[in-house]
Amino acid sequence: MTLAHQPGTYRLGRIDQSFVPKEVAVTQVAICAGEADVELLSRAFALLCGRYPMLGGRIEFHDGDYHLSVPERGCGNAVVEILDSPVADWLDNGLRTIDPALSLAKLEIVRDGATTAVALRVAHAIADAHMGFALLEEFWRAAAALGATGPVPDPVPVFPRSLEDLLDERGVVVPEPALPELSGLYSLTPTETAGRPGLRLAAGERIQLSARDTGALLRYARSQGTTMHALLSAAIIRAERRLIGETRGAATISELPMIIGHAVDLRPHLRPPAVPAEATNGLGFAPTVTLCAPGTDLLTLGKEIKAQIVHGIASGAALSTMFAAVQLPDDGARAHTVNIITNWGVVPDLESPKGLRITDFRGFATGNSRPENSYFLYTFHGRLSIEFTFSEDHHHRSRIIALRDAIAENLDLLIDATGIRRRYS
């Protein structure tokens, strides 16, 4: 996509295009206490659309490619929806896919007594989660400004571009797409089941650590020469390995080569680095293959995961694999399933208008049904969360609950290894 700094119609980049038929939307939900001024929040959303005109656009298909149509002014096709519902019910049942042919951005305000969920939902075709955080900050900054007494200036439009554009202007040749050989590798694969269609959040299964345990785990990872992401990935992979033994008859004690995919933000690895709002989707895909038994040491596993991710980014394999992955058929006709871990990092500090206080955050993606499970990692107010999204027509909810419990057990082992419970007991 060569997106000029003006409205018009532009061809999407290859990575951006891949999210269109899947109808994937990045969903970032601020849970608020206090009285929500719906009119003020709607005005803040209008200012956000003025700042990022792509939000008011829609996707068109012609000449064999998807194109982004950016409106001349205003919110265009962006939508504000007001709902009265228990937030828990809305998270579990109320989220619908966003058809990018009709709209690319939606503000959903869910009123539940003294609690309000304010959800910024944006089509993945124009924003990954890192771009989404830039949008989220801008939205809440505008809401806080509107709640104050001073004037709010008209926004200066920003037009993010595709990753291909950023690579081209840095003289980086887009690599030939290349996928690793998947035969003989294991992951938690779909089972035949019948349920509601669509990729949905397992709303009641979030794992959320305390700020104390989150800090201890982060310090432990650094002291051991690895990362929080790698340790969390180890906990997830070992949990998947355990469930494979329970559901597929695999030897319960043997090591199996386990594959999982890691969505990695390539913006900081560009030269010069790019900020989140420069690229719609700045993602690479770094699969890791590790030998794992149900009792494999989590720290050893985490160190191997980190090494493979670092190599994937440095070698360019994460980029070539991403370009290959976006070309896979979307009709479910695939011999292998690679589940995905996406680490959003730290949720930015968000301003809020007077009388409204942001007390919690939920982050995940929705879309059409697909066989892969996705894990979303983020830290809000110092507390780590792991969210699960899955498709009920591929995985029974009881299986996701068992997966969640197995991951939680592994996290308990990691937190025990930090020694924090002994220090504070």
C-alpha cells in the first residue's frame, strides 16, 4: 500500500490484505467506574477519526486486490453503538465480527449499572495491537480534553502505511515467502465439535497475576537471561503438550516437537526504527519448535524459545514466514495447526474525563472461525493478563478451561521459582 497523506483509495499491503476475509478486529476494552458521558465519548471518537481518517473508511475489492477507501472528512463509515448489558455477558456473547466492506472501526459503549465498558474495535486490516494502542491513547486523550474546560483543537490527520512501504523506504528487499516444514510437529489441534461460529473470547478464563507476582516474574526472567514472553510461552507450550497426551493418546511422558507461532512487532527492529503509528501492521511471525514433555523444565524451555525468536527476527525468517503465512488458504483446508501467542506488552497509561475512572482492561481479537487458538498477553497497571480466543466449532469450551488450568499451574511453578512467596510468607 502506498498510502499518500490524503484521502483516496489505496491498495492494501499483503499482510493487511490477509486480515480482510477473516474479518479480524483488534478489540481493546477499558472497564470504567463512574458515570460515562456517551455524548462526550462519541465526540472523542469523532476526533479520533479526524486524526486517523482510515478509521472512517472501508475495504473495496477490485483488480484482484483489496483496497482501502479513505473518506474526505468526518467519521465516514465508523460506528458508535450503545448497549445496555452486563459486561460479562457482552464479553461472552455480544461481540460481533466487523465486516470491513462496511466499516473499519467501531466504538462500543456497554452500560452495566455503575460500570461501563468502552471498547475500541478496529479492523486488523488497518491496525495491529501496537497501532491500536496509539489509537487508544489518542481516544482517551481526546475524551479527557473534552471533559476539561479548554478548547480542543482540530486534529492533524495521520496516515499510517504498510510494512512493505516502510521496508521499501529503508532499502530492505521483501524476502521470498518461506514456511518451515510442519510435518511431524505437534500442537493443540482442533477436535470435532459444534458450537457458535466465530473467533470468540473465553471471557471467564482470563489468567491475571497480581502486580507483585508480575514484577517478580519479570525480574526472574531478566536475572536468568531470558524474557517474560519466553517464560509465558514455555508455560503455554508445556500445557498444550500435557493436553495432547490426555486427548490424543500420545505417550504422556515422552518429549514431542511442539510448534507454536509468535507474532512479533518488527517496528523497533527496522533501521531506523518505526513508531507504532507509522505502520498499520508491523508484524512478523516467528514460529518456535521445541522438544517438550509434560515435565520439561520451564526455564530451560523458555531460554530455547527466546533464542529461536531472536534468531528468527535477526535472520529475517520472521518476515519471510509472515509473508508466507498470509498466503495460506482461509477455507480451513490446512493439514497443520499452529496456535499463536501475541504479546501486546504494557498497556499505555490512559487519561480519562472527570468522573470516569479506568479500573481494568481486556484485550483480544475477534473474527471468523478458524482452527487456531490465540493467546494474548498484556500488562495493565502492573498486572499480567493472558486471554484466550478460540472457535467453538473447533474446540469445546471445556478444553479451553483445561488448557487455562494447566497454564495456571505452570505459572505457579515459575512464580515459586522466583522465591517471592518465601520472602513474603
